[in-house]
Amino acid sequence: LTGDGEYPLAPGEGQFSFSWANIDVGELAAEAADLPLQLHGIFSGKARASCKVAADGPPGWIAESTFAVPEIRVGEVPAGNIQGTAALRDKLLQFDVGGKLFDGDLDLSGELPLEELTGEEPPVEEPPATPPAAAPPRPPAPAEPPAGDGAALRGRLRMQGMSLSLSLRALGYADIADALGGTLDVEISNRPTSPAERPAGTGRITLRGVQWSGRTVVEEISGDIRIHSGRLVIDALAGELAGGRLRTALVWDLAATTNRQISLQLMNADMGRLLLSAPAPELLPPDLSGRVDLRAVLQRGDRWQAEGTIRLHRVRFGQVELSSLKLGGRAVFAGPLTTGSFSLPTITGSAAAGRLHGRLSGRWGDRLNLDGRLRFSRIDLQSLGLGAGGVGQIGDGRLSGTAEITARNARSLSDSTVLLNASLGRARPGRLPLFTELRPFLPAPAFDGTLDDGLLQARLSRGVMRIEQLSLTGPSLRIYVTGTVTRPDRLNLAVTVATGDTAASRGCSLLSVARLADSANPSVGILLRTQRLLSNRLIHLEVTGTARRPMVRALPLPLLSDEALRYFLEQAAA
């Protein structure tokens, strides 16, 4: 700090001129306010001042100055530059600051009564006592006092076109700054209610062209912003996301780095558009669609934590549609959602006039790990199938059972494994997929009526459904199916069918069942004798091609597995 001047010791006028250079912005800001940010830069400027000393009363000051910070950094983030002017007249300090901030424009102006700087308190006239009135839900801002009355700091801060990514990085959100893009506009009118209180103010905040991982997800979203009692609060930040309505709010303790909370509400968003911006879309199935409702609260600590509920409506996966699905739980993840874990202890929903409930937990990152169980009951297959052809032509009947979901170091969700155990009731053979193609090989009466019982045991992994057992039992029809169905709908199935009345061989069947039951690993001889017993009552078919265009061939009866033989013998004995 350098300069010169003279101050009269008797009534008269004095003049001062001085300049300053290389003043540390960080230390200056720390003296002026308690900020959770580390500022770096060099503050320089110059000023001229004059004073009038009277015989009685304090001296009167008039001053003007210009100043600049050529380069500002917040932590390690380049923030921009500022330059400004200030003037002091009649105990009122007025200032005007402009510049660039995070690639946007900065405009800060205001006035501060001299009493705020000196600590002097102007006399305050006591208002007459009145009974308290009920406060409205959102009271209007108090009227500003006349200039120079010493009541409070008054100012306006306007920032336009700031980089959202740079702003987040400076505020300590470096973990999501790389994934988020867009611009930020903020306008705040600032006035604390007393000299000792931290800055307070109200205004608006607007985000434009918000991007996630390079893809625009929100065109524009805006809301109210308040600073009060050391807290930054953003209310009713509303806009459109993936065709749905997004509302969010943020509470940030300005004196802490971890006491930050964000609440989210997303209504009726398009799942397909939402998944386009997923952090790891390769982990998700490409044909997942539907509508999404989301309510969640996010808190920032060492990592992000989220807790809430997700409701899915009209969800489609492949050729299957779910009416609704509700998931409640919590997740812990790193900023851009590249790694994390989740737990969904409560999953409930409805599909095709049936119900389902279960749980699911997992971890994601370079690899995906899942562990879950879903129980479903009385799913109507005719309602479940979309009628779009292919595997989606599911047929009719009621399906109940469980699905076990596991994934160990999987590269995508398609690499997970699903073990399906289900029972099927009240199905009609003529309406089941593929079975209409079997009509030329079976007696017509076999397709009349309904099936009494059905059992499905299958494993779905890496896009291949391996049917370990599909058995269907009716009054005059028994079907046993094994093989594979490969996505999209390639077939390789072995179908063995028994028709007609087996009462004549019921005694032999009981004896054969007993022999098979006595041996965990029956000998080839037992299997051959049992198969000869049934050979004149069984038809063996091979089904290949696609579900849209299956190819059916009748083949000689091969040596059946002991599971298949047990099934046909037990049905005959029954």
C-alpha cells in the first residue's frame, strides 16, 4: 500500500491519494466473510479521497476508487476476472463490479451505509405495539429502507451464462462436474437484516441446456433461490426431463462442506429417453421402456447417498409388459454414478392381473453384481403377451412361481442369470405358443379342454433361455419339453408327447415308478425297459427355426432322461 495525503488538524479540507497491489484475495476474503471456498488471486487498485473537517461534528468524506483482480481461482479451478469501482459520499459506500466468472458475465452492484463499516448503530425509532398477524405461507420481501439510513446492505448480484461444470467443480462437486454441462444464470437481491448477520437475499436461478455425459437432458429449468442464516436454499426448481415434470430443491450449509441435501421429484418421465442418459447404458437392456415416477432425497458426504421410491408404469421389456412396479430403497454412489451400490428391500407390482413382490441388491462399476428374488402369482399369460409375434405370443393360463436373479462380475445386465421355477394352470393347448404347429402330429381331441397342471424350470443367461423342464398335463395330453430359446427367438426344442388313455398300463407304470424312485442314478437297463413300456404311447418332435416360423419334425424316440421318464410314468400311474 503506497500513497500520500494531508489531513487538517483544524477546520478545513484534506486530500489523499493512494494505491495498492499484490494483495492476496484469499486472505482479504477470509477477513471479510466466513466462506467455505478457497479464493486465490491478486487484488490491485487505486483511490482518491477528500475530507472536510468542521469545528464540530465528524469529518465528511468523499472517495472514489478503481480496482481489479486479473485472475481469480476457486481452489484449483480458474474462475475469471473482475474489475470495479467504488464511491463513498455522505456515509454511503456505493460499488459496481463486473467481469467474467466461470465463462459467464458477472455484474454486482449495491450500497452499504458507513455505519456498517464502522460498527455505529443509527438510532432506531420503536414501532408502536401491535398484535402479531398470522404470517402468510410465503411473505413478501420487506420494503427497502431509504438510502443512507444505515439499516442494511443492499445489492444485486447477476451472473449470466456461467459454465455449470466449472461452477460445480468450484463448489466441491468435482465428481459430477465432468458429466454435467450447461449454463447457469443467477440473480439475487441481497440484504441482511442486521450488520452481524450473514448475507441474506432472494432471487431466481435458471439452468439452460443441461447435459449429462454429453447428451442434453433438460432444455431449461428455473426456481427460487434464498440465502438466509448461512444457508443457501433453492426452492421449486422446475422443468422438463425426458418428457416428464422435474421438481428439485437444494439446501446447502455455507459453513460446511458435507451438510448438503437435494430433493428430487420426477413425474411421468419416459424411461427410454431417461435411459439414453444413463451413466452406463451398456449395463441396461436396450428394449426397456415405460413411464417413471421418482421421489428421492440425496445427501452429500464422503460419497453420495440417495433414498426414495421409484414407480414404473406400463413397463415393457422385450415382449412383456408390466402394469406397475414400485421400488423402495437406498443407494450409495460416486458422483457421476460410475460406481456404487444399491439395496431395494421392497419391490411390489402388478402385471397381467397378477401380483409380484421381491427384493434386489447389487453393485455396479466396471462390472455388475446382482442378487435378488422375485415372487409372482396368478400372472395371466394372455394379458402378459403383447401379441407382437415371436416369443411374445405367450398364450393363456395362470403363471405363479419365483425368479432368482444373480450376476457376478457381469459386463451388462444381459450377462445376469435368472432361474425360473413356475407352475402353470388353466391353460388351453391350442392357445399356447408353438403348440398350434404340433396339431398335424397329434390327435385333434388332445387340443380340447384345458390343462390341469404345468411346470416350468428354466435358466436365462446371456440371452439364452435353457428350458430344463416344461411339462404340461391334461386329461388326454401330456407334454414334456426341453431345449433352448435364443434371443431374439431362435428355437432348439425337444418335445415328447403322450396321448390317449394309459389306464391299461397303469400297473406296469406303478412298478416302473417304484424302480426309478429307488435309484438316484438309474441304470441304462432300467431306463431302456421303462422306455420300451412307453414307446408305443409317445411321440417325439424336434422344433427348430424361429418362434414366428417354427419347423417341426417327427423323429424316432431317443433315450429319454430319467426326469422325463418319471414324469410320463407318474402321470400314467396317476
